Amino acid sequence: MNEQELESTIDIQRLGYEFLDKPVIVGGLAMEYYGLRKHGDDIDFIVTSRDYQRLKVKFPNHRKDLWGDFGFVVNGFELFRSIYKFDHAHYSQDAIELANYKIVHIDMLFRMKVFALGVAPKHDCDVELLKGYYKRFQNPNYQNYLDRHVERYTSSENGIFVGITYNDEV
């Protein structure tokens, strides 16, 4: 997904609000940006405290409290000042800078999803998709070794061997 496709997907005019600071795209749209899956029905943003204060005045009847993370649900957007008590500054670390938005870095997205494990099945599935993404960076020689010896590992109780002699040549 390129920046132009992202802009048309977001269609920020539906929100009717102009941000003071670039919001951070998280959730399904971030997953889609990284090519992991399509986003759902809403678009999730982390906003700065000063945008949060202005949104609070503009949308007083659209507030959402998610275990102490405060935000808003407006016209297909979910805008939070924090998720899992981490704020905009946290999610901005190493984020990809676009003209109007930031996209959460994939490593940060993975951490977000780990916090969400067990909350909803979609988060558990997202963790598996992210693990698949990271597996592309594993050392292929080490993976080939495992593939050649997988029966030994699966035949044991937990795949762990201590004090044995083995050939570690890959």
C-alpha cells in the first residue's frame, strides 16, 4: 500500500477534524500497510494529548473508555490518546513519517499485538501473521537444520536436549 492509497482509504474528511499533530496509524490499517492483512471497518489512530483535548470538546458524545485508555469513535474512526497506557510519543518511536500521518513501526505493532493476546481472536491471529513476517529474517541454514531433524524434536516431550552430543554443522 503506498501513501496515495493510504490517503484515499483514510478519507479524513469523514472525520471533520484537522489534527494539530500527525496521528499514528495503528491496528488493521497498519497491518494492511505492511502487507499482512486487510483492515476492518474502522481506522485506528493514536493522537497527541492536545488533539485529544480538542476532540473531547468537538465530540463529547462519542467518547470511549477501554480499560482506562480514553478515545473516541466517530464516523468509522477510533482515536485514542493511549493504548495499553502507552501514548502518542511511545507509538511515534521509529514510526514511518508520511505527509499527514505516521504509521506505527512494525516492531511496535508487534509489541501492541502481544499486549492484546487473549483479548480477541483477531489479535491472536495478528500475532501469528507478524511472526510469519519475522520468520523471513531467520537464518535459513538454521531452519534447514531443524527441518532435517524435526522428527527428533517432535519425538521428545518438549524439543529440548541437554548434555547430548550432536552435529551442529549446518
